[in-house]
Amino acid sequence: MDSANKYQLRCVKCGHTTKDFATWFAQNQCCPQCNSKHAEIEYSADYAKLEQLFMGQPQSFWHYFDFLPLYDKKNIVSFQEGAIPLERWTWLEHFAGKNGIDCEIYVYRNDLNGGTNTFKDIAASMAASVFSEIGLKHYCIASTGNTATAYGKYLAKANISAAIFMPENAVAASMAEISSYGQQVYCVKGDYSDAKKVAADYAAQYHVPISAGNIDPIRVESKRTMVFEWLRMLKKMPDVYVQAISGGTGPLALDKAVRELSAHRDICLPKMLLVQTDKCDPMVQAWEKAKQQNFPEGFQNDYPVIKNPQTKISILGTGNPGTYPIVAKLMQKCNGDFIRVAEDKVEAMAKVVAIEQKTHIGPASAVCFLGLIDAIVNKRIQSGQTVLVNMGEGIKRAPEFLLDLGHHIKHVDNVSQCEVGNIDATKDVLWNDLLK
């Protein structure tokens, strides 16, 4: 690749290269040779500089500008996202110890991102910046919630008009927030797949670029910087990675970063534990079937489609997991596993996190931590391993969920109805509710 060019997109299917995002969008976000929409970005940067960046103190993920697909820093659209803490939660380690596992557990705090306090902020920042650089003024996207909110806010900051399509079970507060930025919000009757269909029809009718979904190189490239941050803070890769999964961009980005860096340092893909609720678990169902059949050839293409999933956690309500064929092969590659958790335990998990960590998490993050608890109880984690939990969102994304987390609220008329409390006893009650 000509060193004068910062990056290029290479088609995953046929290898054809596209010189930049301006050309990529002119090609309708697909390869002109084979029509595939799956492309990955290659850089001409010197990776020795990346090692130097690991020594710095970033203000955002744009700290890694030389390894991101943008030419001019003046086009950056940012709310200070991506430079978030990686915290060691020792109370989870103590729980693991009680189950015979001596490990280190770190939590990547996406709820502290500067945009909308979710895992989606870095992708939205990348998109708004790229669109500003190439002069794109209109965009449309279908989303169950967090992606919609992030893109709505960041594109509005870049003065880019967005048409955002959401299923009818999406959080009303998210729709209101997006529309308050001046963006168009369309609440589509049906589930996420119905919202995607209407969005695609809108894109075709009005000739508006549409999100390429979870394989979108904009999303993947931004999210892969989480690996840079782990290496900066941990000085190593985790052995185990835990994430609640809906679409799958996180695992794709993780794999892209590891493949990219493996040519320059000793690094390998961690064991991925991907978690879904029992109310919307198409990837778990597909994986369980594949394991029972000893992973026959083409197993990754066999997955169920759940129409109108009954989950109350709308941002995890992807009933038609189009990226499963890619994610499933990654899971086989890293000896990973899918975990199903009970949605009726989400509230109990969030209460335990609140009292132990003094942190309020959103319901999707509670699903992630339920997966970690399952992994510990069922020995999917081994002693000596370093575990990283990618916490997707905090309570700010689901403020109504906070109302479900209160306890020991007692209405009284006088002091005779009061009693002295015991926080340790309360912890015991909450843990018992979680584990029973």
C-alpha cells in the first residue's frame, strides 16, 4: 500500500481494495467486484508508534488517530468517548474464590463514555467524523435503542440529518431523546427485523446511505480501539472476555484488533463468553445445536430466527442474528461459548451490583454480569486467568429501571415503626435472591 495513503478498505470476500470511505460510499458501501458489503481496513501507519501511544494518557479514543480511518483531525466529532476506566471489581473475585476459582476480574466501564454512556459512542463518533470528512449530509439507521441514541446525538452535532427506525418495543425515552436533537424517528410496528426492512426501503426510495449493520467497517474500526486501551492499562490481553450480545460488532472488532496486532506483538484472541437472555437467544440455540452435532460443516449457517422476541430488554432484542455465521466461527476459533441467562434474574443482578459496587447498571449490563456469574458457577473460568467484562451501558440509558432497584423503602407514621438496619444482612438477602 502506498504510504501516502493512510488507509484502504479490502473486501473480505474477494480481496479487492477501495482507497477510502468517500469511494466506499460512492460504491454504495459494497465491493464493485463481488458486491460484498464486508470490508476491513488496512493502515500504512508504523505500528511501533502504537506502542508509544500505549504510554500516553488519552482524552478519547482519538488518541489513536493514526490508526483510525480519518485524514484530518478538524473533522473529529467527539464527546470525549473511549478513554474509559478499566476497574478491578474485587467483590466478584471474592465470589469466584468461594467457587474455587482464583482469578482477576476487570470491568470496562462503557457507562462512563462521554456521549450517551454506552458502548455505542465510539462508533457514533467515528461515523459522524467520517461523514463530516466526506461531506455526507443524510443517513439512516435501524436500531433497538443504544446505537440509535448515540448516532442521533453525534450526527446532530455534525449537522448531519438522520432518519432513525426503531421497533415499537424500543424505550420511549430513547425515541424522545433522539428526536430532541432534531433527528427523524420512526417507530415501526413489529420487531427489529421489521424496523430494518422499513429502513432499507427508505434508503432505497430516498437514496440515503444506510448503516451496513454490525459488519460496518466504521463500527468495527472504532470499537477495536478497546483492545488498544486494554493493552495500555493491563499491559496484556485478558484470558477471558465476557459480553452481552445482540448483533455482534464487539466480537468482530476484538478479532480484527488481535489479527492486526499479532503481526507486531505476541497476542492472541481471548476466550469469548457471549451472553443472551432466555427471552431472545437465537445465537445460544444455534450454538447448542452445533455442539450437540459436533460442529458439522456449515454449522455456522444454521441458526433460528425469533419473530417478535418477548424480551423486555429491547436493546438485546435481535431475533434474526445475521452476523451469527461470522461470530460462530470466531467462537470456535477462541474455544469460546454462548451463555443463556434467565431474564427474570436481571433485577436481582443489578441490585447486587448496586450494593456491592455502588454502581447502577442498565438491564443489558445486568445480563452480561449474569453471564459472568454463570461462568464462575459452572467453571467456564479457570484459576490464574484474567477476566474482562465489557459492560455495555449504565442506568442513564434506562432510567425507569432504577425504580425496580429500590428496597427497604418503608412508609411509616412514627418512630415505633422503624428499626436499625444491617447492610451485611441486606447483601446476604440480595445474593440469595440472585443465586436461588
